[in-house]
Amino acid sequence: MIKNKKIFITGGAGFIANKIIKIYIDDNEIFVYDNFHRDTLSDSEFADHENITVIKGDVLDFDHLSASMKGMDIVIHAAGIAGIDTVIKNPVTTMKVNMIGTANALEAARVNNITDRFIDFSTSEVFGSMAYRSTEKDETVSGSAGEARWTYAVSKLAGEHLAHAYHRQFNLPTVTVRPFNVYGPGQTGEGAIQIFLQKALKNEDIYINGDGNQIRAWCYVDDFVDCIQRCVENPDAIGESFNIGNSRAITTILGLAQTVCRVLKSDSKIIHRDPLSADIELRIPSVEKAESILGFKAKVDLDEGILRTTEYFKQIK
């Protein structure tokens, strides 16, 4: 476990960042850089911790970002636009934040001589609509131009290429992570599990876009953050990309909604509606590289993860 480091987290008020903060805050200084469009931090147990510094800022503001990053040891770049509804409504903002924001963060890390680690968040969507046990060496897919769904994937993939370029050209200690459907307590935004759970707790209708036969592998947030910690602390991670997910926790979107209703004994009705855009039919990772290099293996399977997450949302109901 690292100690006495200065850790700079873009998007630090977010759901996943909150879990990363929990691991490191007692023994390190945490600097949260966020525009607070989504805010998990302010109501968390860490909001007033003596080791946390909050900087309100936007990753599109290079000067402010770079000045704020001065003196840091580790950068975790978690800021980004995500969620299919948001992406479709704001495609220009999506592209700008995910591409230019990542370029700004990488350049700020270079000029500030970040020597320990730069963690870049990409996405599993870079594998396109059919990803079965995809490895880190499999071809990535940009999707058809003009299709709203791929705006997000293309912008993240561009950032991933740039992170590797900064490692090769400037020896910046980058690591790229590709999350596969992360969920858990504290999630905000458009994640399917947390939306289904909150609807089910109120016995409200649960809406599914399309036929619900899309297959996903679901990764509980504690497992995901365990792998992030390994990426931060293991020197063998530098210069690599890693798929992070749980290849055992697999179900269709319809099956997920049915499971949530069963576990919660909910009277919610499951209602199908037209898909928002092109969808991803199959998304299951190979996590062999993360296991081989980092010793990572997901521990929390789907039923247990749903129960843990349900308890959280019951408390805030």
C-alpha cells in the first residue's frame, strides 16, 4: 500500500473515484479536481477529511488543470462524459471532454513531471457491438460515422491511443483501464443496475431499450477498484492496457431486470421500448492479462453484488 503520496484525481467527485479515495485517503493526500456535474463526494464520509483538497475545475481548462496538478505524484484521470442518454444528447461535449480533456490531462502530467503513475480510463465499448472474451490485443472498432452510440467509444479510444503515445514518446508512466459494466453502492447517472434497483424498490415500471437480449458481464465496484489499485502500485502495469471486469457475472439486460425484481420481491413491470441508438449485443471480457500481470481476479459475483447494492439504495430510499 502506497503512503505519503499526492494523488490527483480528475472526476474525483464521481462514483468510482469515491471508492479509490476510500483506499488511499488515510495515508496520502488526495486532490479532487472536478466540475461537480455529478457529485458523489459531497455527501460522502470523506467530504471533510483533513487529507482531501477539493479543486473545482474543468479538464477543458488546461491552464487551471496544469497549475492544479503541480507537485503531484500520481494522476488518476477518471473525468469523462459517459452514459448513452448523455452521449446522444451532447455528442460535441462528449467528444471534447473525452478527447481534449484527456489530451490536457496528459500534457499537464508531462509538464509537471508526473513520475509515479498516470491512470487513463478508457471503455470496453472500444471493442464494438460484438465482444466475446475480448483480449487487450483484439482489434478495436470505431463504429460507423454519424451513429451516436460510437461518439463515446471513438473519443475514449482516441484518448487511449494518446496515453500510449505519451508513454512511448515522453516516458510518461501511463496505464489504461477498460471498465466492463461497473456497478455498486453510490453509483449515480445512467447505470442499468442502479436504475433497475431504484425503480424496483418503489415498484415502478422498469424500462428496457430494445428486446433486452443484450449480454453483459457485470463488475462490482470493489473488484474494479482493487484492480485500479494494482495498476497504481505494480510497476509491471506501466505502458499497458487492461480489461477490468468479471467474466463470470454474465446475464442479459432482461435477465438482469428479472433478477433485480426477484431479489427485491418487487411488483415492478418490465416494459420494452425502442432502442435509443445502435446497441452493443455482446460484451464479455477476457481478464487473463490482468490476472497474469497484476494478480487480479474478480471476487464478487452478480447475486452478491446486487444484494450489496440493494442494501445501499434501501438506506437512501
